[in-house]
Amino acid sequence: MRAKIRDTEIYFDVEGAELVVDGPRMRQKPVAFVIHGGPGSDHTSYKPTFSPLSQKMQLVYFDHRGQGRSARGPKETYTLENNIEDMEALRQYLGLDKIVLIGSSYGGMVALSYAVRYPHCVSHLIVIATVPDSRFLMRAQEILAERGTEEQQAIAQRLWDGTFENEEQLREYFQVMMPMYSVTYDPKSRQEASNRAILSHDAINVAFGGFLRSYNVLDQLNKISSPTLVIAGRHDWICPPEFSVEIAREIPNADLRIFENSGHLVRADEPEALLDAITGFLVYK
């Protein structure tokens, strides 16, 4: 499905009903926006892992502008600012009131920024393997120098410089770097997931070569008023758990969960525990 909003067209997909039968009445489930990372990837890596959550809430997956199945446009428009406002426009387009936000990696940065700007539109906030500011760029390079192979350090230079020339180079980057992202890395399954994804080298270049270098919401996190769950992977190299600790400390009454057997891709390393944490948080908050 596609929504023509603002100056672009956003692809979105819905899993699970919002209105369900509950004995003698109809019950309305919460609606969650699942916000993908990258930038430069799409929403498909969350399927089917997140599908069981559709029993508890209606899931709205979408691709950021210029990525996945959403419309392309001037690469200069592939910004965090537009990702925030596109998400608000999509909420209004779908006629939704308060929504649950589930954002991972860069999607977590979008979720944090949205919750700071539109706290009254967020019922619950769940951020996974993300950071509050640009310091992660230097810290990730330090960790890669300690843990990574020479090949990984070399190919990651394209990431730091924002110089991917085409989709093939970006796909090669993920193939080489995937053992750094997941502690349970399985070449076959990850290759299948990679092949399913539609990548955008322009989107990741604009982010890492530009706006992520000045990204900072740390001193605004106290504006977030919704119940918040912060999740990190102990072995995450690019969004190290120390940043999740900071996020949880700055958001009033936030819950922090560090998954001891996960890297950056918590959904791949400890999927069942991740879903249990999310559903348990929504039940008890």
C-alpha cells in the first residue's frame, strides 16, 4: 500500500487487525509503527520475526523515503528531519491517535526524535540497539579496530565516508560486516534476508556522510513522556550498549534491558526473548 504524503510516496504494509472479537464485544488493539534502520535498507528484515506481535497489536511497517519500495527523489531530501515528519504525516493519513513506536538502530533514532517532537502522539516507545547522538560514530570505529578483520575495517571506510557508489557495494558491505552485527551469524539465512532487501546507497551516504555527524537528541530526551523500553545487545559494535544506558537514564522512568547474547541484530540473535520483552512491557505499562 502507498500513501502520498508531503512531497513523497511512502510504501507501508499492515499486519494484524486493529479491531478484534473479544467475547461479546469488539476490542481495539494498539497500533505500532515498526521503524526500520539503515538508513539505506527497508522494512523486510523485520518479517517474519515481528509477526507474532500482531496478535497483541496491529503492526504498520513502512519504508523511509528513498528506500525500499517508497518513492525515490532528490537524495538531499533523505534526512532525519523528513523521516520524522513523514512518519507524523503517515500517522495522520491513517487516521490514528496515539501510536506505539518500535524503532531499531537508525529507526530508533527516528523514534527518539519523533517522541521528543510529538510526545502527545506516542502511547509507548520501544527503541532497540540505538544511540542518542553522533558520538557512536567514533566509538564504533574504535570497536571495529579492536574486533574487526582487516577486510572489515577497509570496507567500513565506505560507511564512515558515505561513499558507496551503488547498491552492489552496499550489499557487499553487509555481506562482509554481518559477523560483526550478529553473534549468531548464519551465512545462508542472512544471505536470504539480504537478497530480499531493497537497498539505497544514496540514503546511507547522505546519513553517514552528512546529518548523522551532527545528530543529537540527548539533552531533549527528558521531554519524552510515554512509557519507554530501551533494549541493547551486549556485543553491539555500532550502537554499543553504553549509549542505551544513557538513553534510559535521560528518559523519565524508562526501562532498560541489555541482551547478553546479542549483537546489533537483537531480532536475529535472541528473537523470542526480544518479543517476550516487548509484549511484557506493553502488558504491564
